[in-house]
Amino acid sequence: MQPTSHAFKANVDKALGDATLQTALGLAMLGFGPKRRSAVERLPEFEALREEGRRIKNQTLEHLDYYLETFERNVTRWGGKVHWCRTPGEAREAVLAICRSVDAKTVTKGKSMIAEEIALNDFLEENKITPVETDLGEYIIQLRHEPPSHLIAPAFHLLKEQVADVFRSSHTELDPARSLVEPRVLCDEAREILRPKFLAADVGITGANCLVAETGSSIIVTNEGNGDLTQTLPKIHIVLASLEKIVPTLEDATTILRLLARSATGQEFSTYTTMSTGPRRDGDLDGPEQYHVILLDNGRSAMLGTEFQDMLRCIRCAACINHCPVFSAVGGHAYGWVYPGPMGSVLTPKLVGVAEAGHLPNASTFCGRCESVCPVKIPLPKMMRHWREREFEQKLSPAPYRFGLSAWAFLATRPALYQALTGVAMRVLAAFGKRRGHFRSLPLAGGWTSVRDMPAPQGRSFQSLWAERQKAKAGR
């Protein structure tokens, strides 16, 4: 997936003008917040659990090399193999080599944001290997030839009528007069189409919600069971994961999972929680003949010890996305790459560069909801501010913006001059805006007045009122 984050403003204009998308967003955003809130209220120790989750992830990041090496030793001990990949290209080549080792023609895939990050599907198709998405949402958007718009709900941006349309155009072997009105019918049809593909696949690829150092296990959570079929039926199971998915122990993993489901979908636990530890062993009734874990760095190790290290605590629950007013207005595709919303506004500039993704940290109201709902307490607004600082330092922000900040900084460090000029400005604006009480347009304020009126100043300034109050206190 090629990033288009540099075109964020154009993407936003397109999203806001898309009536179908706006309807879908309006419907979809209604459920996440109340469900999470209800799940949290049912768990009195949720705040203590958040603190424990933060502690686990921080401890892991402080000793990341040790836990990753421990994980590799245990994967090897159970007959698996770990592939260390610095870049998306290395990860793609590792997957291709494994597939070619069994002359694979078809690959089934569970939902994996790392697969999206390394643009795996296009690469496999270029090499004559057919990838088949098996998560229902991923399957739908694969048929539509578009990327996911959400971390946990890839087809979040679609109405059921759009899904029915793509099923009719893709599943041409079925009765064209069939009814596709009910969601359950759509689900059943996808199951009917996908079941033979599960059986025919030579390789199955999944992501990982957690990697457990002490056992060498990978853990995935799903609500459809497609992950189980993907990793047990083919000859080879490949796990795609980034370095920070590691946790020290199984007990730590259960803490993360208790946070994950409640924060993501409001469930106490996902329908399926599946653990894989190596390939099939003597006496096992099923399972793959080979087990491979591809560990991707792609800039993450460079985040250690920096102001962005806390981002590596992310467990991909999407709670920050589900509570973000900007995301709820424009959807995920506007962000222009794999990771949308507040977490994407922090992670994407690191992975694809601030020159490409500098718009994203600016697309925030800084209301703080993202940090307040994050299950591992990632300070997302603070890190977005850090990216704004980087953008300003590298002179990537627009010249008028840089000039305005420089002018404000000059005045802010000279209080007397600041108060004098703002006092004059207030009086002038109040005089000109007295008749209507607002301005439809103002010089240097077009970004505001293009979509809303600017209220005319009324009364005295806060500073003068404060000075008067302090003077009155001193005179008592």
C-alpha cells in the first residue's frame, strides 16, 4: 500500500463530500463507545489492569533484546523458525521463499496489519501466488480492491448494500436473483465461498496479537474462527508480527488480552483466542508441518529511547480511533496509509517519514479522549505535539504557519507589547463586528471562517479582568 498521507487535506475533502461514507460512519461509530464503557463498568479493577498493562509493556521495551532472543530460542526448541527482517522488503522476500519451498499457489490470510504495512498481497500476486483474505471484512475489501479503513473492522466504511453489490459482481457462479438483504445471508455466502479455499491453501498467514517469550507462542484473537482454519489446515503457518508484540510470560499475555477485547469491541473476551506453539508434533491430530515467525522492525527499534517509545506499547485495540472526533468525521482512508486515527498520527510519521505524513499529527483537536481510553495509557497528544515540533524544525509546515508561530512567540515573550497589540486588535474587531456580532471572513483566518463564523470580541480581555481582580485582592 503506497502512502497518500501527503494528500490528507484532499482525502478529507473527498471523505466529507461522500454521502455514503458519511452515512456509514454515522452508523458505525454509534456502537464502539457505549460497548467499551459498559465492559469497563463491569470490571471494577479495569484501571488497575491498565496500569499493569503499561508496566508489562514498559518492562518489555526496557529489555526488548532479551525477550526477543528468549522467544527465538523457544520457537526453535518447539521446531519453528524465526526470521529477523529489518525492512518490508526483507519480510516480503522471507514470505516468498517459504511459499516457494512448497511450490505454493494459494495462500490464506488472517487479518494482519503487518501484511498491509509490507504490501504483501500485491507482492504475492506479482509472483504468481494468490492471497485469499479470510477475515470477512478483509475479504470484502479485497474484492473491492481497497485497503482497510480501520484496525479491527476493515470494512467499517461500507454499508451492507455496498457489500451485497460486490458479492453479486464477484460471486457470479451463484444465483443472480438471490436475496442479499440480511447481514447473516452475506456472512453465510462468504463462508460458502471461502471454505474450499481454506482446504486448498498451501500456506496460511496470520498476524499476532501477542508473542510470548517464555513459551515461543503466538496468540491471535478473532470473532470468526477464520484464524484457526488459516493456521491449522495448510502445510505451513507463517506468523507476521512486529518486534513490540512480545510479552514476557503467558500471565502477561492474559493481562493484555483482558484489556484488548474490552477496549476494542466491548467484549469480555474475543470469541476465539488461539495460541500456536511450533508445528505439528507426533500424536497431534492436526496442525501445520512448518511454523515460521517473521519479526519485522521497519523503524521500530529506532523509536526505543526516544520521545516516541511509548507508542510501542500499543496493542492495536483501536480504542483511540473509535473515540476520535476527527476519525469519526473523515474515516480511515483519509489518513492515507495503514494506520489511521490518533495512533496512526503518531506511528505513521515514524514509519514513512514526517515529510510524507506531517499532516496527520495536525489532524487533532487535542481533546485527549484518545489517551483517556487507551488501555496502556499511551500519551498520544503529547507525541503528536512532538511531531508538530519536528515538522516546524524541519520547515515542513507551511510558511504562513511558521511565520504566525514565530510572530506569536515574539509577542508572547514581551507581555507589555502583547497586551497593547491584542487590546488594540480587540477594540478594532469589536467595533467592526458590532452590528452582526460575528465575521463571515477575516484576513489570515480563512481556515476558520471558511466553515464557520468568527464571533466578534465582547467585553474586556481576560488579562485586564485578571489584573483588576488581583489589584482588588491586594487592596483588601
